[in-house]
Amino acid sequence: MKIKPGGMRELHWHPNASEWQYYLAGKARMTVFTNEGAHTMDFNANDVGFVPRVAGHYIENTGDTDLVVLETFATGEFQEISLNNWIRRVPPEAVTAHLGLDANSLRKIPEEVLDILPR
């Protein structure tokens, strides 16, 4: 995966496998959400990151060069759920009731999975 300076890998989770990352180049900050709270860590080239199965996470490029990360999963079937994609498929009334997002805000959320969000 390659992320341009200022970009980020959108918030997502993997329902069937943990994720191991090897940082090949650049500087990153990753935040992971578990039932114990949010944890944020900084990474540089040659660092290794880990995300437990079903933990929401996103990665930001905090440097001024491309961030290059190799992601690996111990599964024969890759599965991923992006937060944007999930929100767009939940009934709008439920999103408004639980997250307080109005119809205008919901329409701004992309329907497709973007993976990498630009700056």
C-alpha cells in the first residue's frame, strides 16, 4: 500500500483475520480501536505493526514522502469493511439516531470503498 504525504488509509476492520504490517518507507501514525479503547502509535521504515482481528484502525502518512506499507493476513480469504461503506448501508434512521448525522451529512459519505483518502 502506498499513501501520499498527508493522506490516510480510511477507517476499516477485518472480520476474519488479524493484520500484520511491515513499514517499508516513510513515517506513519496508526490508531487502533478495541473494546479497551483507542491506541495510537508512530511507525518508521523497518517497523512492524499489528492489528487484532475485528479492531477498527486507520493509518495516516505523517511524513513528507510516500508511506509504503506491506500488509499481511493469516487467512485464505481477504475480508474488509470500511466505516464509510458500512454507514452507507445501515438504514439512515439508525445512523441519525445513533450517530447524530443528518441526511445532508450522510449524502457526503462516499458509497464506494476509497481505501486511501487524499489530504
